[in-house]
Amino acid sequence: MQRYRSNAYRMFRDLEPGRQRSRRPAAPAPEIAALPALAPYERCKCGKCRECHDNEKWDRVFAKFEVKETEMRGLYGCALVDL
């Protein structure tokens, strides 16, 4: 039979009622702390560096795929207008 390190199965097995505890004490559970909020990423705006030129190129490429929202008037009118 293969031996495993302490894992979730062993901890689960040790919690069963009427079962002897393992010889080693269980490790304390790590405390979970909330992470601080991330600051929004800001691009370089100098216009001279390689990163700025690369960003401008990709902005032009993705501008072709931008979906322009068109206003659709009169297509979905209120049914109570005629009353």
C-alpha cells in the first residue's frame, strides 16, 4: 500500500467518530485575510517610447472591431399611444 503525506483524506478520516487520532497533531488552519484593492493600471502617455507606439498600433487595430451603438427610434413604440 502506498503511503501518502498528510492530506485532506487523512484529515477527513481522523474526523470520523470512534477512530483514533493520528500521532501527529493537526496543523493549525491558515488565517484568510482579504487582499487590498488593486489600483487601476495606467498606461504610459509620453508617445515616444516603444510601449506607447505598440499601444497606439493595437488601439488602431481594435478600433476596427468597435461596435457603435445606433439609436433605434420608433421600432419599439408604446402600444398605448393610439388610445
